[in-house]
Amino acid sequence: MKKLFYLLLYTVLLGCSPNKNSKEVNLYSQRHYAVDKLQYENFQKLTGIKVNVIKANADELIERLKNEGEDSPADLFVTVDAGKLYRASKMGLLQKISNKIIDTNVSPDLKDKNGYWIPITYRARILVYSNQRVEKNDLSTYEELVDEKWKGRILARSSSNAYNQALMSSIVANLGSDLASSWSKGIVRNFARDPKGSDRDQVKAIAAGQGDIAIVNSYYIGLLLSSEKEEELNAGKSVTVFFPNQAENERGSHINVSGIGLAKYSPNKENAIKLMEYLTSEEAQNTYVNNSYEYPANPNVTPSEIVQSWGTFKRDTLDLNMLGKYRDEAIRIFDKTGWK
């Protein structure tokens, strides 16, 4: 009887312990890029660990993690916005990451200062301008876009988009709410049309003569210039990339990351760490930059040739957690100033 008791106890304890022999890792991911499938296939070939992916928007995935609690199968939370990673960490859904390989692989200024998430790539929120109707010397900063000379010429997507919300959050963090509100009002006054469509659609609108300047993520220009679709290729060729706020006394261009958080109750933690090590390695980082045209989080890796052709730029060194801290204020400003 005593032997039976200890056997049952051992079985229960075994079921409660991490599955060290598991050959899988479970991702809750907002990313929707073809390069990710390639990365996970390469990782499985290298390690034998299968990557299972559930895709949804970041807020849905955060809510799912919250509702599942200790029973969540998620090992990693992947998103395209540091603000969402900040939110997940503040809700107690992530655990700290401590790993020398990852620390070595990633640029120090891109890391979470609190240790709850790591970057895998980053992108700049840049300006692109018409090759026919705008001169490079006409542009300088994000703040200068409110000038009357740009009335009826600026294109941007909706304020509900996380990329614009992150940009506004950075402006609040850097300049304060009052100046951010004034900036938003000025941008709205200068819109060429009501905000709509994707970042690619803004560039296509410039090519069609519907506006002269667009606020977009840098990697979309790389995707357009490498596209096999004639319309997209022509749109990409119709504009030039401009990095705002580059003067000596200016803060640099706004950036955001695609990043990964380690789920608080990760059942396959060892495999999750291995995947993070791989995705920040030089091999995987080169796969990212040459397929998605994002910037590498690993400082030993150079961007793709297309991205390099735009030149180097000074990036805003704001703590990226501020993109989450000031998110509610950014949304309030958008609503108040009429940025649809």
C-alpha cells in the first residue's frame, strides 16, 4: 500500500514538473510575415524542436494569456510593438529573461531595461516623399510637418494603428502632452485625405499624386522595392526615404521593435530559450534582414542592401517601454484632435 502511495505521488509530481523532454515550443504571435515560417522551419531542422504558432492581434493574445493563467500552453508572446510587450509585463503575464547568449546577441539599447522581453528586429517610423514634388532639403523633423507648406500634402494611416500610436507615445514621452496635442492638430490640418489603408497604400497614394509625404515603417519600402508586382515596385521607386530628427541637437528617428516575451507559465521554457537564442543569432538575423527588410537586433549583422542604400541614421534612444506607458495618453490625443 505504501509503495502504491509513493508511486502515485511520483506520478503527480512528474506531471507538475516542466517537460524537459518536450520537443516543441508554443508561440502566441502577432507577426504575420512569411519569413517567420522560414525561421521556425530552420530552427526545427537544427534542433528537432517543433514550433507551434497561434496568430492573433496583440490585445487578443494578451487577453488569452490572462484568461488561461497557469493553464496556458504559451511559451512565448511575440508582437510587433514594444508597447504591447510592456502591457503584458505590467499585467504579470511574462517572466524575466536571463541568458548570456541572448544578451550578447542583442544591442544593449534595444533591450527591455526590466528584463521581461527581448527584441528580434526593429524598424524606423520614417517619412517618404515624392521624387517629383518634394526636395530633400524641404524636410527636417516630425514636428516640422505641421508647417503650412504641407497643407493638403501629408498621408498617414488611421490612429487605431499601433505604429501610429507608438509614434504618438514617443512624442508624448519626449515633448509632453501639450506639444504632442498641438503636433497632432497640425498634422490633421495638413492631411491630403482622411487616414485610411496600410503603409503600402500611403506610398501608392504618393505615386498616384494624391499626396506628397507619407509616414510609414521603413521595412515596407524594402518590401515594395523587392516586390514582383509592377504596381508595388513602381510605387517604391516613386519615393525617397527620409529619416527625421537627425540634427546634432535632435533626438533621432522613432523606432519600435518586434520582440518576444517569455510567458510566465511557460511549460517548455528550455525550448523557448533555445528559440530566442536562435532568433537573435547571426544566422537568423541575416534571414530576417534579407526577407523582411527590418533592421537587425544583433549589432554584428548588417541590414539588407536595399536598406543600406538609404544610409545610416540616428535612432531615438527613448526607453521603448515608454511606448506602452504613454499609450492611453496617445490614444486620447488622437481622439481629441480628430485624427481618425
